Amino acid sequence: MVIVAAGSGQRLGHGIPKARVLCGGLTLLERSLRSVLASGVALEIAVVIPAGDDVLRSVAESLSGAVPVRVVAGGASRAGSVRAGIAALSADAPVILVHDAARALTPPDVFKRVVSRLAAGADAVIPVVPVADTVKTVRGGRVEGTPDRNGLRAVQTPQGFTARLLREAHAGTGAGDPLITDDAMLIEATGTPVVTVEGDPAAFKVTTPLDLMLAETLVQGAGTPPAPADPEEDLMPDSALPPVAHLPLPRTGIGTDIHAYAPEHAPAPLWLAGLFWEGERGLAGHSDGDVVAHAAADALFSAAGLGDLGTHFGTDRPEVAGASGVTILQEAAAIVRGAGFRIGNIAVQLIGNRPRFAARRSEAEAVLTEAAGAPVGVSATTTDGLGLTGRGEGIAALATAVVISAG
């Protein structure tokens, strides 16, 4: 089994690789892995992640046990990532399934159906679901035709193949064609028949923020999405349509934190984005002065309408003196959840001349994500010598947060 989890997740907009995005408290990768393991079909699993992503590596390796899980770095394209996963599997594997981690809610039965059809003699098997929408072919902004949707199906994963066939297809020249969007297309180009089995509506691909909201709703037990309508059935009259369910709107908040450097006669260690920065000048503050963690907490309170950082962790609280930014972010997240909100994500921009942040970005994001229990992305910039940060007097951070009412 190959699980592809190397996507950037740009359309999801969380600022971190898609497989690291949380859904119901677990990353999409962990949910995908748990579904595979629950199906009982895998003898070994190769998980393909972005190079150097220690968070996803840790997630994958934590589930390695009776079924070994190997972690490899992805390639420059999806096909390259699949090839990296194939290479990590045993050479004598009889069949290989390729699955997208973004299809995190795929039920175990879908894996079983694919494997069962392979065992019955098929060389290539894909799960599919009917297409409910009318589909148009369009060129230059004009409709050219309307295919008969009775013959159309939406394709899902896992896609299963005999190992020899898949390895040979990926070794061929067609594997580099950018128009090849999945492994089944690669196999189709060889002339090998690709057979289908029933997919599942829950196996949709999490690509956009709306997809993630749907996945969160399903994980929380609101039911499964209805099966796509049978194209041959008559449309339901308007009078028979169920009322539209109310979906809570997301709320956004902004947080800011600024700290001056500690004076030379009273030096302090630098804690920033949950990390200790050895050899760097520290910041003055009632707590540890971690402007990134503090701005993230401030943004959470703003989004939830619960005041600001000073409301909850002001200088009048002696127990906060010297507290770590990670602890403050953990407590802020707990307060927001206790007020009836789910946390979508937090984005923070660090503003200052030092330290050089890029090399430790992934490490910082992992620490802050764990503290918040939700994805935290961090970027860094300077002010080209302008203002207090530009003059080297201190460091600032700006943050935004998204929360959703759980009620």
C-alpha cells in the first residue's frame, strides 16, 4: 500500500501541508492510516510525505506495528511521489494499492472491495461513484457539448493494481505526462482493462475549506453524506426537498504582540514560536516574551469574542510571571473551546531582524500546532530598517485565527 501525503495544500489555505491539517483532532494522514489499518488489507505501507516534514514522519511512524509503515520523501509531482512509495515496498509484493491521504474518511469496506476484485483476477481496479451533476465540455468559455452522465463516474482511491503492471507503467515514458492525473490513466494508456467497484460518498477528497468543514461535521457524528443521485431517477419536487441545515459561519480574529529586547544589564533567554534560540538576545516581558505564541493566543480570543490576551493573562496575575508562550497558547485554546468554539487554524507573521527563522519553521509550527490543537502556520518578515523592529529594538508578531461555533 502506498499512501500519498506529499501535497502542499495551497487550496486548503492552512499554510501547512494538507496531510498535517487537523480534522476532528487528528491529522488527515492519521485518519487515512487508521482507515487502512482497520480494513486489514495491508501487509506493509509506504507513506510519502514532503521532504523534511518531521511532523508527518512522527504521525506515520507512531502507527507502525504489526503492519510496518515506512516513510519516504515525495517527488516533484504526484507521479514522482507514487514512484517513491512503490520503491519503498518489498520487491515481491503481488499487488499495490495507491491511496490519497486527502481522502481521509474512506471507509475500510472500500479497501476490501478493491482487494477482493484484484484477488478475483483483475489487473487494475478503481472505486467509483455516480456523477449527480450535469457535466458540460467547455472550450474558450463556450459549451461544446453535454456528455450523457449515465456513463460518467467520479473516481476515488484506493486504486489497486498488480505490482508488475504498476511498476512497468511508472517506468514508462508516459509517467511524466502532466495530463496523467491518476494511476488508472497511466494503466489505461497501456491498453490494460481497468475495472470498477463501488466507492463511497464519504471517500471524497479534502481539497477546499468547504470540504474540510464537511469532513469535520462527519467526524463529529452528524451522519454520512447522501449517496449521489441516480441519474436515471426523476428530480425531487421542490415541495419534497428537506430544509437546508444551518451551518455555523466561521469567525475570524486578529492578535498582536510586541516585546522589546531585554536590557543588557538584565539579559534573558530568547523563546520564540515555542522554541529556545541559543545565542540570541532575549525579550523583556511578564512571561517569557514569546510574541508568536502570544499573538496566536490573542487572535483566538479576538475570534471568539472573549476579550484579549491581557484580559486572561494580564500582569496582575503573578502565576503568569515567567510562563512559557506554549503554556499560554494551550490555555487560550482550552478557554476558547470551553466557550463553545472549534478552532480552525491560526496564522502568525513574525516581524523582526533576528533570529533567522526559516530553518526552524517546521519545528516551530509543530510545537505550536500541538499546543493549540489546531494547525498553526508561521511566516517571518522584516521592515527594511523601519520602526522599532527595523531599528533592532524588539520583535513583533501579527496573527489571525479562525474559530467556528460548536453549537
